[in-house]
Amino acid sequence: MKKIIILFLIIAILVPSIAISGSYSMFEHRYEYKPNDVLNADNFKEKTKYLEGYKNGKLVGFVILSKDWASKHVGYSGKHMETLIGIDTSGKITGVKILFHSEPIMLIGLDEKRYNAFINQYIGRDVAKNLSIGKEITMDAITGATVTAVVQNAIISESSKRLAYVTGLIKTDKAANKRTIKDESIALTWDELKSIGAVKNIKVTNKELGLTDEGNFVDLNFGLLTPRGIGENIVGKEGYIEASPQKNDGYSAIFITSNGSGTFKGSGYVRGGIFDRISLEQNGVVFQFTDRDYKILSDIKAVGAGKIKEGGVFIIRSKDFDPTLPFKFKLTATYRQGSVKKFESFFADYMLPDKFLK
Amino acid sequence: MSENKTDRRNFLKILGIGGAAVAAGYVMPKDILTSKSKGIAEAGTSEGKQSHEVLPGQLDDYYGFWSGGQSGEVRVLGIPSMRQIKSIPVFNMDVASGWGITNESKALLKGRFCGDTHHVHGSYTDRTYDGKYLFVNDKLNNRVARIRIDYLETDKILDVPNIQGIHGLFTQRFPKTEWVVCNGEFQVPVPNRAAADQKDYYGIHTIIDAEKMEIVCQVMMDGNLDLAATDYNGKYSFATSYNTEKGVTISEMLAADYDALYVFNWDRIKKALNDKHYKVIEGIKVIDATKGKSGIVLEIPVAKNPHGVNVSPDGKYAICSGKVSPTCTVVEIARLDDAFNGKIKPKDCVVANPFIGLGPLHTTFDGRGNAITSVFIDSTNVKWNIAKAIEAEKLGEEAKKKNPHIVDVLDVNYQVGHIEATMAETKEADGRWLVSLNKFSKDRFLNVGPLKNECEQLVDLSGEKLRLVHDSATYIEPHDCIMVKKSIIEPKVKDRFNMFENPLAVTESGVVRKGKKVTVKLTANAPVFGLQKVDLKKGDEVTVIVTNNDEIADLAHGFALSNYNINFVVAPFQTKSVTFKADKPGVYWAYCTNFCHALHLEMRMRFIIT
């Protein structure tokens, strides 16, 4: 954060207008900045990983650099899109500015103005509420760049939510005590897994999306695989060994399967390596999946599960994820109405049933 | 079938649909489909519901000719089954058939076994394939090869000087294929020398005599020349250029907002040759068309870094796919002469710039007024109506924004490169099947390790919607293909060679010694070679000539010589030879490697080297 201050001083002393210029190469765009770009304040005080902004001596908000808060989120280019974010004391976003990116679509396919139009949607939004693509945030400006948009969304929402927890803008729910998972085999049918909530479902018909096709767009099932009592039923004893925390540095895993005319995998992960249609969120932290976390799943072992059109096992490669706490599963349905690409988000809450916890 | 086609074409013409309806506009894709449905029914298929299943013992409807990319070969597939029926070694070594082992193939390959085949195109008569030859480029070692369709084997290989990165290749479509053109994607000094200054680098359009397999001439340009096409009247050839900047780094090549479609005027090229307006460089007549000064080449501005150029089957439009630009550029060929004569500006030949998607690469056609463009970044095939795109352009920006030209968008798995429809590069485009040649298979097949196959997908093109029907795993790495109806190819393809076309053909076995040079002539008749034993001396230079004297179709023999690293296959009535030094004394068994008979294992003979 020191860098901001120094830059700010230099810019302020030299040529203030330089702040709108930037350095370009064919593969990287970097822009200079000052904290005022995203928060209207006359004085900034440095704190750990953020700045407090004051106006006439009164605290009016905060400024953060995304790489201090959510640097694990990387775009199509494999690089983090460095973003400057301002948030006022009521938890509303006051400004967003891209400081660095190397996203190929923005460099050679789409106009960068569209990128700015996309991020300007965040201004005025409450960070405590959802900032979801396909709900609060639309992808109209950059419909082709779904990987970029989804990662940018994760960067802004996770950075600002984390700041909100630290500064007390959002109260953390500390009620839930840390628990541990039972390592025990329990034979359960598909219907039993669903009825106890070990497997959750999101169903969207084509009609709901305004499409003429009959049937479901997605009929998606997901659940944690980490408890042996679920995992062995879904992927079998051998599959469970591969997906178990013991085999994956202690990380948890989920499975996702789907039927219907749409796809939850899409094709963004093929070249970009990132699954742009699915994510998890827990305590403000967004968990996305890359092709390194993924193994194809083509059938479910549990009795009565039926056939699936597509499926995958995903390792949640983060120590921030606690499988014993509730989390949200998010699906960004991507579809076309005629030639127009559209997005809509769907959520499902998940909490591991007591049966699998000590 | 061809009669039905003609009927339909005339029928469409009467309705004013067959592409002539540009000015009239308002041709709904639905109308086109309705009028087409009759034709499809006659062809024995149902609209949008064709079966791609080819049952045991049944034959495919189309021959597919596939380039093999950096494998250096050409492949033959059956469509719609997508079964690979043959691989034809071209620029590569193939130890199964002996390509690169035999004297005949060595004479063509000249010791180079790496090749990079991108574009296979057939010879034409009157705007459709005549089933005589296939031509294919070698981007790596700058060669062009010809394949005889009667044997489906490589027949000639031509080295092309003054050029690097031979990429686009296309054959003359009318009145018949006398010329083949190919493009130099990498600009180099002409003649090549160690010049560091890129101002001295040029792109070269090469014209080859298809029968003689000799270079007619080359046209030298400032820009690079990427993909190629010819028109349907024998007047022009085309090249897209993505590096008009003469850049040598990616940033330099991406600098300009507009690059070009180059149009080469064949009458003017012939006149320049007659008037001797050329320099002879490396033995080749090179016409200087740099700095736009020759009048031979028209430079039509197209959006930044275009890729493919494809001509619609009615011969009316050359369509450039945008690559970096999310659009296609539609050039009306009827306007080119006016532009060449200075009556209109080159940019006035552009009649539409429809939005397609992110990363359009190549365009193919269904013969019903629709184009289908491959879109790399979006990973889609986009079907769009050409007449509607032109109409929307006239109505202005607001009309264009609604994308009225787009008929359907199909997600493909994953990241498509080339795209090709059956007969799409001929006047007989029939809109039955589409192949999406995808560059990534990722998770579509059982995992075979870090290096994976490509995934080529078969799409039913007969309905309004594109319908994905089949995933096909393909070894690295085809670029492009053509699909030709079997009625054109099948009558031309033979079951046995004309034995005496080869002057070395053996009908009587024997050994002829001239000093240290020994010629061993062998007949191969299942299950025996014509000799049981050959006596040689250490140091002999031995040539073995083998003719397969078996007439039965598909009864091929192999000739392999133990510990001498020799193997090749001779098809019925085929003759091949190999020369080696007998440098290892001992008894060496030669044997048949291609299963031929119940006593195949006994089909062997001794070479005794003393």
C-alpha cells in the first residue's frame, strides 16, 4: 500500500493529469492511479492492506488494492487483474479502477472501453449483498469474455467483502464452532442422499429462461464428496480414494452432475483453464475451479442415480474453505436467445448434514 | 443425385433465391429451407434428422480428404461415419508402406521427412471436382505435393524457392485446374540472404502448372499471404494478409487496424509474363507487385488480422473471416473488375461486415445461401445468411445490431479451427454434413496422457439448426479437409496398378551382377517370392526390385530384410525398389510383412552374404 502513497505524491507534485495515462504493450496494460480515483477524500491514512479515506477530518471510506486481498483469482491470461476499489462507510462501492491486466480478449478482441463499462456497474453496490453475474451485474458489455468477467467479479466481490469483515462493515457469523467430519462408510441410495441434504439440486427449465425448447436447461446435482459416507456412495470406493482429503493435501472436494440441454462446464476452461459457470462462496470468499482441480465424472454409483449427461469432481484447493460450515453454490447459466448471449445466476445453499459430523 | 441438384438450383433461381436475390433482400432462411426440403427428400434424407450411422458392410456417402498437419501426411476418411480409411504418406516417412525407404519415394523426398500439410484441394473441371488429383502444401519445407486419385498415392513433390511458410493453397476451378496457387505466410528476402532489415522481406504468391508440376511464376508482395482461394470463373486468386505491416514481432503484426484481402488478376499476370515484366530469381519468373504499383493486385482493406478466405458456391462472394475482428468481410466478386479498372475504390467491393463472434477463422457453405463460420475463442460454429447480412448493411447500424443474419449458433468441443461442409468448395455444395475441426479435445475422450488427440465433430447441416451428432478422435493435427461425394471419386479409384507404367516391373525373377552392383528382381506371388535364395558378397551394392504379381484386389505383399532396416509394401501389380549395401556377412531372411495367405509365414527367402 506504500506504493500508492508514493505514487500519489509524485503524481500530485508533478503532473496531475498523468493519472489517466498508462503504459501499454501488446500483452499488458498498466495504468497509473491515485486513491482519489475511487474514493472522494482529501486525506488517506495507511492501515494494514488498506487505506482509510478522510474528508474534512471525517472517515468517509476505504481504498484497497485487490492483489492484497484476492490475488489467487487469475484471469484467462493466468495473471491477476489488479483492481483498485473504493468503499464508503455504509459499505457501498464508490469506485473501481483496473490497474493492470493482460486479458487477451480485451487486448485484441473487444474494446477496453467495454471492460470499463462492465466494472462501472459495481459503483453504488452494497458489498454486503450479492454482486452476482447474471443478477446484479450483467455481462452485456463483454459477453464473449466470460472468463475475464467471472474472475473480475470474484476479485471485486471477494476483496470488498473481506475488507468489509475486517473493518466491521459486515459482522462475521462466528456462532458456528469448528467441527470435524466422521470418517465412516454409510450405505445410502441416491434418494436418501438427496432427502437428507447431502446432495442438493438446481433445476432450471428452458421455459424459465425464455427459450422455446422443451425440458430442462439444467437439472444439476452437487454435494460434498469429502465425508466418506457421501463420497463412497457417489464415486465408489476407488473413486473416493482419489477424491479424499488424504490424496489431496487435506483439501475438500465436491461433485457436480447435470442433465439438460445446457452445460455447467461450458468451454471457458478449455483454453483459459477456468470454469466460468460455477463457484462456491463461504464467508465472503469465492472459490473457483481450474482444470487442475477437475476430473471428469461420467456416472454416479449410488443406487437409483440414473444417467448423467455431464459431470465432474472438483477439488476445492484452498485452506479458507471449511467443509463443516455452510456455503453457497452458484451456477451462472449461459444461454443464447437467438444470437444474443445471456447469463443468469442460480444459487443453492449447502450445509453438511449432522449425520456426517462428529 | 446430380440431376436433383440441378433441378433445385434452377428452382431456386426462379424464386430468385440462389444468391441473386441480394438486391431484393428479404429472403428468410426459412423460405430457403422450405424450398430446399423437396431436394433433401429426393436425396433420401430427412431435413435436420440425417442418420450418420453406417452399418457393417455399408459404405459412406462422401470421401473426406484431410490434411495431416505436422504429421506430414494426408488422410482419407469416410463421411458420415468419420472412419479413417487410409493415410497417404506425403512429406513424412511411413515405415509401414515403405514411404521414405524405397528408391521411388526417396527420389521425391530427397532426405526430408518433416512436413506440415495444411490444405488439401482437389482438381476441378467446370467448378466441381473431377477426381483426378489432390494437391497439398508443406508449410515446413516449402513444397507442394500432388496425389493421384486413381491410386491415392503421392505422385510428385515440387520444391518452391523464394518463399517461406507455404500456407494457403488452392486449385483453379474453371474451366479446369491448370494452375494451383500457394501463399508464403512468412515474408523473407527474395532471393533469400541474411538480411536483418524487415523492409527487405516479401510475401510471395506462387502459381504452379498443375499437370507439369512446375512453377509458372511468382508475384512478390509487401504483405504476407496467409490463406488462399480462387474464384469460380478462372479470373482471380485471393490471399488474406494479416501482416501488411511487414512486422517481425506480434506487436508489429497487430499494429494496423486494417489489413488486406489481396486479389490477383490472372489476365494481367499472363500479360506481364508475355510482356516479360519480371525478373528471374532462383530460376523463377518473379513479378514485382510491391507498393501497389503493378496493377496486377487489388488490395481490399479488411479488419485487422483476417484469417480464412472462402468463396461462396454461387461464385458471388469472397468472405474473409476476421480472427482478431469479430466480423466477416463480404467482398462481391462482380465488383472486382471495376475496382481493377479504377472505376470504384477497392473498399467499395465490400458489401457487408456482419458480426459473427469472437475469433472467426474459416467459413463454409450449405449451398442454400447460408455461410457457416468457425469461431475459435467462443468455441462455436455460427450459421448465418449471406443475403441477410448484405441487406442489414444497407439498412444501417440499428438493423445490424439485431444480427438478423444469424440463423443458429452451435457450441463445439472445443476451440474450432477449420470448418468444412460437404462439397462446399464447389458449385455442387449440398449442405448435408459439416465437420468442425476442433483444436482441443480436453476431456472428450479417455485420457491418453498429456498429449491428447484432437476432437473433430460431425454436424448435421440439413436442417435449420446445426445438430451435433458425433465426436471423432484424430491424431495430431489435421488443419483442413474437403468432402467429395463418392460418385465423383469412386469410379476413378483403382484396385490394382497398371503394372507396366513402371519400367522396372518384374515378371521373371533373377539376379544380375555388374561388378559390385547387384540387381535382384523378385516377383511376389502368394505365398512365394520368385527366388528362394540370393548369394551376395560383402560390400555389394544391392538393388532389390519387387513386383506384386498377384491380381486379386487387396492382396498386398510386404518385403522386409532382417537386420537391414528395410520394409515396404507392394499393392497388386505395384513395383517398388530399394538399394542397400551388403555390409553384414551372414544369413538374412527376407520375409513378407503384409498378411497374404495361409502360408504367409512361409513366404520367405534367404540372402546369404559371404
